[in-house]
Amino acid sequence: MRKVFITRKIPEAGIKLLKKNGYKIVISPHNRVLKKVELIKYLKSNKYDGLLCLLTDKIDGDVINAAGKQLKIIANYAVGFDNIDLKAAKERGIMVTNTPGVLTETVAEHTFSLLLAIAHRISEADRFTRAGKYKGWEPMLLLGSDVAEKILGIVGLGRIGITVAKHAVKGFGMKALYYDVKRNSQFEKEFGAKYVNFNQLLKNSDFVTIHVPLLPSTKHLIGAKQFKMMKKSAYLINTSRGAVIDERALVKALKNKSLKGAAIDVFEFEPKVVPALKKLDNIIITPHIASGTEETRSKMSELAASNLIAGLEGKKPPNLVVPR
């Protein structure tokens, strides 16, 4: 019987699918991220054919080597896979998969929720009201910013970026600019969008939303220099990876009002949050929950399981990142 180790409890849909197909499942009993030494101990103590891990698990060369020759596939329960040493996996002939597509709509919804919330000062107004500061309607109380007719700058035009554009342009009448390594003429035609270089996007956008993977080329893609290019009335939204933004530079930009506001779901030093960010009123911070709906997390669980099953049955997994 093939065995699969799952590093943390996930929705039952994927677990049921694995069991239905005759796999023995071992789930870490710890409801937290495993330390490297713990993960290595689990993998060394048993011969596992598959590993289902989370984005928070650092699967480096040492962890991969600890799994032994029996490990055939690593299924990441995430779209991103920067937590896995792909080179080490390839050298060992281990397949790596991810779970794209199923969370596109959910992350796009969360992104646009953050955009609306920061523009209309929802979180700030909630805190204000709960603190007993609301004494009655005032013409100048907590004035926000309109979204309609404003310019949305999309950095990274993958599935999520396109879906955010759909909400913005077709739902709220926003105008779209975008920057990506590839130009998308079909997207331009459908949404009336304009392709611009990165600096032009920063200079002209009222809202900038980030949808790029974390790569050496995208780390600190937005820092002090880029904040100076942006409008003082602009807002920044990030639901991609925390380290794409230099958070210390973000703190300075928000403090000195060179940026009107920000809303982020991911953090550079995750799970730690730069303390100064928590003290600012002109930022919304959510704890990496952009894909966090019951429906989507279940779909991710099923997709990760489907990847494992296909790979271990000699078929090509539907979401193969690293082939054998």
C-alpha cells in the first residue's frame, strides 16, 4: 500500500479521495508548521511515496534527502512553490506539483475586497465606531476615495490579475493599465486595457495591485524608489508574496503620506509582521487568507490529492511543476 505524509490537517475532500484510492495517510498531529528537524524525523521514520506539504513548509535539499529513494512526488497545497528546492527535487527525480486555477476567483475577490475596504476606510471606520467615537453624522467624517473611473495598475497578468481586472472594469467602471513580461492583446481588447512599462504604471495608477510570483527578480520589486514614483493619492494592494514589497520602505511611505494607503494579505517576514505596520491607520492587514474560503480550500485539497494519485500511478499530474 502506498503511503502519503501530510504535513498539516487539510480539508477532508482530498484526504477522502486518497483513502478511496487505497492510500495510507499519515497526517502530522501538530496543528502548526513543523520545524525542519521534525519534518526530517517524520520522513526518515517511514517510507513515504508521496508528500503533501503547505507553502509554509520549507522543503529544501536536506528534507528531500531525508525522504529516501521511495519518495516520488511532492504535492504543494498552494499555487506558489518557492518553498520547495526545485533543483534538488529534479536531481532526485521527484515530481513537484501545485494547485493553481481553483483559487483564482477567491483570491481576486479578496484582492478587490481589500481595494474597496482601504479606499472607503472600512477597517478604520469599524475601529472608530467600536471605540465609541461616533457621535453622529458629520460632513467630513472619515472621507474615503471613490473607485469608479479610477486607474487600476495590475502588476502581473496571470489568472488572478485578469480576474481582478474583470471586477474593476466591468463591475466598477475602472480603467486598467497592466505590466507583465508578456503582452496580452486579447486582454487589452476585452477590457480596454493599456500595456505600459513598470515605471509608467506606478506613476499613473490610482490603485496598484500585485500578482507576481516571488523570484529573485521580483523580491523588493516595490521599494523606496518605486514609492516615490507613485501618486500621493495612490493605494497599494498585495495578495501575491510579501517579499515583493520592501515593508520597511512601505512603513516610511505610509507614515510620511507619500502613499495614501495599502492593503496587504502577505508579509515579507511571514508570519511576523513589521511592528510599525500594525500601528498605522492607513493600512489593512489580513493574515494570508486570500484563498481562505471553505469552497476553495476544499478544491485545493482535492487537486493536491489528484496530483499525488496521478503521479504515483504513472500518469502525468494535472499541475506538474517539475517532471521526473
